[in-house]
Amino acid sequence: MAKSVLYMSMSLDGFIAGPNERIDNGLGDGGMRLHHWLMGSKAGEPVVQRPSGVNGEVWDAFMTTGAVVTGHGTRTLTDGWGGDHHDGVPLFFVDRDAARLQQDAPPRVTYLEDVAEAMDRARAAAGDRDVLVHGVGLTRHALAAGALDELHLHLIPVLLGQGRRLFENLPPDHVELERLSTVEGEDGVTHLRYRVVV
Amino acid sequence: MAKSVLYMSMSLDGFIAGPNERIDNGLGDGGMRLHHWLMGSKAGEPVVQRPSGVNGEVWDAFMTTGAVVTGHGTRTLTDGWGGDHHDGVPLFFVDRDAARLQQDAPPRVTYLEDVAEAMDRARAAAGDRDVLVHGVGLTRHALAAGALDELHLHLIPVLLGQGRRLFENLPPDHVELERLSTVEGEDGVTHLRYRVVV
């Protein structure tokens, strides 16, 4: 059975983007720091690429997922990954305007209003692979709906100071987690895997 | 040379206390969850005690420090640990009202207005041992003053949702960290040690 897994790079102080996020500044000011571990260069230009070592194994984990789910904010900032996040796996976008958006959707893209339904559809589409989940708002809604199975956080050795936090505006109810593994990656990145205890 | 080391238990979502902190509710609502790993019981009553295993080794590290520094908030909530945090080591309290407070200070307690001076005095008093640093406001001021050498965080496997964050209201300047170690403790607690890169 496919699991829904949140993959996010987060600073030690809890930020997943710097301040002043905009479409032309998708990671916010200085937010690229959180993704250095995924950046190489080609002909002098920085490019996202598979890292080597332990970090590469983590890359492989999220790049072999069988479906992707995200919400309005991440879809907008990434332009919906042009309809293909990796290997043409199905994309599920949660949006309150799902019906209208679906009319112009590219192939393999499904818009849904309900986060739990989106996660169920993505799990079914992913088959025996996991579902890659992204986004701050989606995380909040998926936790509230009990629709998130695991958190895989890439903890970046920096205090960003300001920006967008991964965990913000949650209700005061505790969400207990079970630690699955802690792996020291290259460049000081620590990969933390937790199961959401329901 | 003694190092100044922040020791704090923090939830995965960055909280070190629950909401509604008061003198009679020092950890905030539900904040005791963050300290379960330090709690045992004696005659049916919960007590703070040395845990066994890896967690016990971490306890030993902060209970063999040679001086303690904290700020107004933590001092107030703990009543200044009654003048003795552990083994009678010197206590340094940073407070804007230092001169007045010093007049009624118990032995071994020094009030200072300046965080860098407090940290220097504590390092000197600690000799070849480290300095235990506690507190949210103090962390912010000590980072700004370049007076914090290391962060040792005990990452608790829970999302608290609301409460007081350890890292809040920092300037947007990045503080780079060097990972020193990642150790899986008992009860899902992960001990993260970082050096502040200056």
C-alpha cells in the first residue's frame, strides 16, 4: 500500500523558504540555501541534479515516487512543474477552484478540492510506490485530515531567521511521531524520517 | 577554553513550550511533553531524574557544565532555580535591571545587563568545563552578539502545534552551522549538536 510522504528541506529554525516569496522569487530571499545540497553546476550555470552519496539515495527515494500531491501555493510557485514533476507520474493538485482548473489541465494532472480524496487518489495511482507530498498549506490540511503517513525532512544546518515556516498555524493538538531513521547526509544535511502516529 | 552551549528540548515544529506560559504553568499547556525523556517517578509522583542509556549521557553533559547563563524569562519561570541549578555552579542572569536585582542576589548569582559580558564571565567561571545556556530571548541576543558557541538540541518526536518557539524574531541574516553529531536517544529523542560558524 502506497504511503503519503512529505519531503521538505527545512532549516534548523523551521523555514522552508526565505522572506518575500513571489513567482519570480519562488524560494524567497536566500531560500536557495536550503537546496544547495541538490545543486550542481553545468557549464557554469547552477542546476538541480542528483547528489552523490547518502544525499543521492534520498534523491532516489523521492524521485521514484509514483504520484505527487501539492496545493495551491507550491503549484503556483512552480507553475505546476510544467505538468511533469518526474517520469510523468500523475500529479494531484488540491485547490478550491478545482472544477474550473481541471478544464485546462494538461494530461496526467488532476485537480481536487478535498485533500483526503486527493491523497487517496494519489495512493491508488502510485500503486506499490509512495506518494510525494509537498507544500506548507497542504501539510497543514493533510495533518488535520489524518491523510499524511510520513514526514521525511532534510534538516539544513542553518538558521534562516525569517521566511516561511513548514509548521505554522497548526491547531494546539499534539501530533505524535515515531522516529523511523536519522541519517547524516553530506554537506551537514540530516535526513529525519518520522511516521505520523494516528 | 569553555564553550557556551545552548541546551534545549524542542519539538520537531520548533516549540520549547506550549501556549499559555505562566509562572504556575512554566512549560505552557502540554509543554511537559517535551520533557518526558527527563521524567521518572518516585512514590507515584513524577520527578525529573537522570534517564538511562544515551539520554543519560546527554543529561551528564549538561549537568557537568561549570556555569549557567539565562535571561529574564527563564529565570522568572524557574524562580532562578532557587539559586542552584546543579552542584552549586555559578549562575549568570542577564537582565536590564541587573544593578537593582544584584542587591538581593543569593550567593553564586551574578546579574549582568550585557549578554556578551555575561557569557565571558560564565566562561571564565566554568574553567575547563562548558557553560550551560538556556532560554529563548537569551538565544536571540547571544546569537546577535556572536556569543553562542554551540547548539545542542534534543529533538522531540511530536508536533506541538502552538506555543513558544525557540527561534523567533531573528534577523534575516543566515547563521551557518556545522553539524557536530546526530545521536538517536531513547523515546524517539534525537540529540543534534551544531557549532555556530562565525
